[in-house]
Amino acid sequence: NKKRGVLIVLIVMSLFLINFASADVFLIQQPKDVYNYGDNLEVLLGSDGGEGWVNIDLVCSQGFKTLYFQYLYGETEIPITLPLTSKFLKDLTGECYLSMTFEDQVKKSSTFLITNRINVDVKFNRVDFFTNENITFAGSASKANKQPVTGSAKITISQIDLESIVPVENGKFSGYIIFPENTKAGDYNMDVFVYESKNDQITNFDNKTFSLSVLQMPTSLEINSPDNVNPGSEIDISSILYDQSHDSMDGFSVALNVFDVNNQNIKNILLKTGEVSKLILPKNALYGYWNITAESEKIKTNKVFYVKENKEAEFVISNNTLIIRNVGNVPYDKFIKISIGNTTKIQSLNISTASSLLLELSAPDGVYDVEVNDGDVKSNARVALTGNVIDIRSPYEGAGVLGIINKGFFAWIFVFIILGLFIFISIRKVYNKKAVLFFDGSLPKKKESDKGGVVKLSSSDSIGKSSGGKT
């Protein structure tokens, strides 16, 4: 009886397992490991022929989406294809699996990845460059499912509103960009956005950011100096080297040359851009337009500045002598006031450039306060003077009105004396030669027909007599 009972139990259990197995569904073909947006998810649903409702859901961390809902009655292999579009997925990405429900039984597929990411790699010919250089780039792009990308690559530099779009074919793309000439030097971020699209909707994409540097390129040189200069003053001279965006470039060597109105090189200066050099113009610097030239980084420039007229004299009182020196750059034609004690005299002067005037001061014997003033320059001294009356005169004879004699005047007198002596000696030599030629020491014979008057000699007669020949 016991054996019989065990047999009955085994038969009942076998029937139960057969009924359960007959109600089973399963995946004959499991999903792939990775899917990108736009791919087709294809699986093969298997059944033992049982009947019932089958529900298949796509389950991801963000939620789930029903893929298949059908009543089965006898099918054994059912292919299921689902396009993984962004419209269907509604941003479902990441680790996912298929959940199958049949006759209150739930089964899960293997996990797989759904992503819209692309792997992008870009190489540049250089990462630091001048604005007049082309930046070439070449890149590759593949999807997470290892398939090459066919789409577009958009190159963007937002700081300067630069954008370029190139095609991506079979996972490859290339191109070049040119920065505007006036682009400011510095670091820039270049965004490379690679994407695929379908029905005007982006399916897969990736964005990479690369850092590029724009270098300073010298474009212009400027000289800083006053436009108008007073002789005898100190001026600052400097130069500024500018790059493509008009930013200064300090520390570069620059050669400066200063030329006067006659284009004579007055000073050569070597310094760095941004540095300042001092230039002192003498009081007698030629007035007019001067020129400064500068050269740095193969860029040349110049600037003109005007040296003003300087009418200035220097007064020196020594014992009984007043020396007036023209230290300016134009003739000194001014009125001066000379005070000796309580007596004041006004003198009108006209002294050429680089010349001096010497005046003797006299007064009844005594010590006097002497002051000379032209309204701009004043000099005074306490000196001992002698004489009968207070007077101001030139120590030279024939000095002219008010004794205004300068060195140039005496120089011309000397020249005229030398020239006169030369002319006198030359004329005398010529006269002596003629005397020798026409007169041999003997008097000519008076012709009978001549009764008086001037005796004329012919050159032939003179030459003949002097040579001993006959006429």
C-alpha cells in the first residue's frame, strides 16, 4: 500500500509540473548589451504553447514603458522589434531590463544599457597661435554601441561668437577655423558638439571642450612725447607696442632716435617698451619741428614735435662789466632795465644767437647795487664803480649806439680787413708785372714829327728792345 501511495503522489506532482511548464514564456533571444538612441531593440519571445496574456515592459531607473501586450494562444516564437526613439523613450536611459508577466508570473531579461552618448576625440595642429594662422582640427566619433557616427560636428567659441559646422561621415570629421584679426590675446574654450539627428530631432550627441590660446602679435608702435616743447626743459619719451586688440606689450626692445629741424641725429636711445627716457633740450635748441623715430619688432613709426622759440639772455655782473649772453635759440631783441644805485636806464638790445655783449658800467666812485632785468630774467650784484657820471657804454671804439657790440661784428671786421689786404697785394703785383713788361729802363726816342705830348710805346717795340732784336 505504501508503494502505491508514493506512486500516486509522484504521478500527481508530474502532472502539476507539466501544467506549470505548459504555461511558461521565455526569451529565446536576449537583448544586446548596449543600445544607442535610434537603434532597434529586437528580441525573440518563446512560448510552450500555453494561452494567456503576456505583458513586456522596459524598465529603467527613471521609470518604465510598456513594449508589448498580447494574448497568446499556441504561438511558440514571437519576434518583437522596438525602435528606441527619443519620442518613445521619453528620456529613459541607463541600465535597463525587460520585465515579462504571464499568468501572474514575472520574469526578467538580462540588463542592458540605453544611452544617447557619443565618444568624441579631437586633435589640433597647435593649441597656441596667432590670429593670422589657421587652426586645423581632425576628429573621430563613435557611439556607445561601437557604431561610427554619421551626423554633424558644430565648433563653437562663445567668447567671440565664432561657429562652424562640418559633416561627420563614417565617424570622421575635419576642418579649420580662423580667429578674427583683432581677437584679444588669452585663453579660449572651444566646444565641439558632435550629434546625430533623425526627423530633425537630435538622437545621440557628445560635447567636448578644449582650451586654446591666442598669442599677442605686434601690430602697431606708438611714441609718447609732448607735442610742444620749451627749450631748456626736460621731457619724457616712451614708446608703446600694441598687439592685435590694441593691448600694450611691455618689455620689448625699442630703438629711438631724435632728430632736430636740420635732420641731425641729436640722441640715440635704447630701452624697453613701456619704459620712459628723459631728454633735456638745451635752451638754444633750434626751434621748429623735430622728429622722433622708433623701431620695435620690425615695426617702425615716427612722431613730430615742435620746439618753441626761446628768447632768453644770461646776465653776468663782474666788477664794472656787464656781460649779456644770448642763451636762447632766436636773436635777443628785447628791452632791458639796468639799475645802478637809484639810477635806472632802459636799453634796447639785439644780440644774435650764440653771441654776447659786453658793457662797461661807470659811476662816481663808490659801491653800488647793480640790477639787470628783462622782465623774465633778473641778476643783481654789489660792485665798486669809478668814474665821473653814471654811464653804460661799450669798451670798444666805434661800438655803435649804446655800445651794442657783439662778437660777430668783430669777426666780420676782421674778415673784411683780411680781404682788403689780399685785394691790395694782388693789384700791386699785377701793376708791377705790367711795369716790367712796358718799361726796360731806357727812354724812347722822340720822333721828329712829334712836338710834345704823351709818348706811346707799342708792345712790339718794347718786346724787341727787351730781347735785343730790331724793329
